[in-house]
Amino acid sequence: MSKLTLMLLLTYLSFCCGYKLLLVFPFPSLTNSVFGQGFVRNLLKAGHEVTYITPYPMKNATKALRQIEVTSNTNILTGKELDVEDDPSVLEDLFQITNATVMHKNVQKLLIDTKEKFDAVIAEWMYSEVYAGFSSVFNCPLVWSSPMLPNSFVLSLINEDSTSYSYSDLMTSTSFWRRQMEQFRYFRLKFHRWLLNDKEKSLFNRAFGPVVAKRGGILPPFEVTKHNGSLVLGNSHYSIGQKLRLPLNYVSIAGFHIDEKREILPKNLQKIMDGSKKGVVYIRLGSMLGESLPKNIETTMLDIFKEINRTVIWEHDEVLKTPNNVHVFNHVEQQSILAHKNCVLFISNGNLLSVIEAVHFGMPIIGIPTTQDQVMNMGIAVHEGFAKMADLPDMPTLKAAIDLVLQNPKYRELARSMSSIYHDRPITPSKELVYWIEHVIRNGGKHLRSAVADTGCYSMAYLAVATAVIVVSFIVSCACFLFRRKVEKEVDFKKFI
């Protein structure tokens, strides 16, 4: 082999060499696991080596994927519904998940090994910034991943803390009462997060302090470390309805979890879908709502489905006695059903991934939300015109919503219009995810950080300038007053009258 050939080969290999990435996605939710697995799948496809901290290990893992299992996390939120907006006390449970993760023996084994090196850490943000410590241990860039729409808490990590981005449907409602209630929720949640701050600091120091010292370093303060993220990869896009002013280092990647190669439906389900001449209504209410449905509600829903004269595919854990047009399956591939040409309506609990998939496939949606974030997701979709909301105990609203969406073609047309906007991007969200992570590694990521993140609140509000103006104005006013008093004493103005 000639020297030129060897040089060209080495150059080629240098460009093909993948990075070593640590993905921290330990939240015990199947929906969040879809989010984390989307990161894993796209980064592996790009040729990188991935170490994945998860409570739900992926099957058929390749050699390039190493999984750090924290399956015990699934025992922490058993039977609980996560809704920090309506119940901020849930933050204590989220802290317990964080604590269980960073102190887990498998994770500590990874941290203690001084031979472990990573080019970047990608950590899921779920109301805790403790995971920023991983980047301090491995001395590499930090990328935050947000599974929700933009809000002030996650944006404060890379930009200013603004209540304008609080969890709400402020984009679809301008009523005074609605805005006041939202501000109340925001400050209540901020107060509860403040109450946990000392616990998070202590956990941060216990989990990462000794391992950083073992590597010959000093762990930076928690307040500094948590703002060291280069960027946030957020599960959002303006086509979903949220049009917000966002910082440069917030990158919208909604839809990255949708695999271009969809799984083939089982033969019996494929036959049902293909043979449905009037269209298929697909219903999936999620594990929490689906498992807690009272029997009388299930019976009433089946009566409604019998009357709509459409084929109904219902993902449900239980075997139900159904009418001829209703088919119950324990588990189906949601994306494969929504992509089918005969699917005409999606009934969902309104979780964000489902709304994104509805937009991706141009599918009108009826939401039956149970948590504040689901209400917000569906509120935005309703505002955009391709969705309706229904209250599950109020069966007439569900029946009316189904009839309206199926009979009025505008819902399908608007869903397709939103889908067109969603797909009209320079690059796919999957490629954008990979590009920005590689960009941060190649360039360090500091150039993306907003100067606003390092600016004190007093500077942001121009308090120093305002104070100077007030002081100068006061001094000038006092000087003018004293000058006038002195002149009045020395001059008798009555002589001139």
C-alpha cells in the first residue's frame, strides 16, 4: 500500500469515526422512553457510540449501544399521574427519581471508572438540573433535551427566566382571568422548586463531588453547572401551533422520534384496515387513563362507536365485548395505523408525542386530556382548527365531537395543511438532531450560549441604569430647590411687582 493510499484511508477514517455519547434518559414513563429511544436510534444511525441510561432497555441492541439499566425507577411513580402544574408536590417524586438515578450502583460504577470518556452528554430535563453534573465529571459539552413544549424553566437554563414562556395556553387565550391563573401556577411551581433547591445541591455534591475529585478536578457550584448547557433540543415546532420568540440555542426537533421505516402491521389488523371502506377511527387513551376507565364509561363509549358507522381500532389492555365494527388490541403500532390511507380520525389523551404524530400524518384529532400539559397541547391544536376536545364523563360531548370531525371536511383539510407546514423544513428533525449534537462537539458549544444567561436580573431589567437616573434626577431636583431658596432669601421680589 502506497503512502498516498494510506494517508487517504486514514483521512477517510477520521471523518467516519463516530463520537462517544452519554444519554441520560432515566424518567420512568413509556412516553419518555419513546423520546429517549428516538435519540438513541438516530445517533446510532449516524455512526456514533451511545451509552444509554434508561429504565426501559432497548431490545436487539447493537454493539455500538451500551445500556445502563435503572429499572428500579419504575417503582417510584407507580399509579401516580404526573401533573406538576396542578400538583407541584409531584416535584418531590421527581426529585426521588433523580436521586435514585445518580446514586444507582450501575450509574455510580460508570462515574467512578476514570477510564470512561465521552465527547458529549445529552440529558433529559424533567424539572431537575442535577444531571448537568455528568458533563462536569467527563469534562465535555452538555446538551439538554426537553420532551415538552418551551417553558420558562427549561429556557432559563440557556436564556432569561421569563414568565411569558410558562406552561399555559396563553397563545390561544388572552382573557385576563386565564393569564392571572397562569401566573399564579407559575409562581407556585417556582416556589416549590425553590424549596427543593437545597436538596438538589446536596445530591449534586454527593453524587458528583467525589468522582470529580478522583479525576483530579474540583466540582463547580451547582448554580454554575446547571447553566453550562450549550443548547436545548426541544420537542416542539411552530407547525404544532406555538409561535414563540426563542433563543438561538433552542432547537425545535419535534417529530425526530418518528421512524421512516414503520413497522408492518399484523396480518389480521392489516386486513381490517385495508377492508374498511368508510374509514378507521383509532383510539388510544394512554396507560393511565385507559386502565382507570370505569366499566359504565367503557360500555357507553362502545355504544357511541357502534353508532358512528366506521371501523374502530381501540388499543386497550382488557378484552371487551364489542360490536362488530369495534376491534380491541392490546398493543398496536400507532404510527403505522396513522400512516394508513384509511385512517380518518385519531382519539387520544392529548400527550405531546401523539399530537406531533397527528400533525406528521395530517390526521384530525379528538383529545380527552387529563393533565394540564395535555390540556395545553389540545388547546393549541383546537386553536389551529384540526382538533376538538371532549370530557370523558360527559359522553354527549364525545359523540358530538366525533360526528363533527367526521362530517366536516375542514378538520381533515386543516390537519393536512398543518402537516404540509410541518414537513416543509430545510432538513428532517432527525438529521437536525444529529447535526446540532455534532456541531456542539466540534466547536465546543460555548459560542451558542446567550450572553443573557450570564447577565444578572438587575442588568436585564436595566435596574442599574434606572437607579442612576433616579439618583441624578433627585440630586438635580435638590440642587434646584436649594438654589431657589437661596435666591428667594437674597432678592426681594416685591420691589419688582
